[in-house]
Amino acid sequence: MLMDDITTQEQTIVKKKKKRAFISAKDCLGCKNCYLNCRRKVIKHKKSFIGGYCFVNEEECIGCGNCLKMCLNNCITLREVNTNN
Ligand code: SF4
Ligand code: SF4
């Protein structure tokens, strides 16, 4: 998704926070709570032989932090990233 597709408020969040969600794959239970609750739909789920895990497309994450609240296993963190915004 392009920057033009997101709202002004979301663009402000992107510029202000400069953070992106990161999921620890080794701790992820694959429950999809984050996947189902990311309004930007930038969390993907990958199946594996032990059930699966989720990961974030950091290019499109706006760092809103909503997924952190949804994770019952506390395996999502917000990390500072370098952006050009
Ligand atoms: S921080 Fe927000 S946009 Fe980024 S993955 Fe989590 S819920 Fe989605
Ligand atoms: S909510 Fe947490 S445990 Fe569940 S899939 Fe997302 S990162 Fe994994």
C-alpha cells in the first residue's frame, strides 16, 4: 500500500513515532490475534508444522501499537527504525 492510501492522521503517526512492530517468531503462538486486529492489514500468517507464526511487513506498519495490546504472549515489540519521513 502506498503512502497516498493512508489518512493524514496515520501519516502523522508514521512521521512522529518512526517505530514498527516486530514479532518474535520463536515466541509467537500463531493465534492470529494480532493478524485479525491490525487495521492496516500488514501482519501476515505463515503456516508451519507446529501450527504457524505471524510476522509484520515493516515497510507498511505505521507503529500504532494496536497489535501489542492484542498479543496474549507479549511477543510483539515496537522498534525504532530509520525512515526518510
Ligand atoms: S503496529 Fe499497528 S500497523 Fe503495525 S502491525 Fe501492529 S497493528 Fe498493524
Ligand atoms: S497475537 Fe502474539 S502470539 Fe498470537 S499470532 Fe500474534 S504475535 Fe503470535
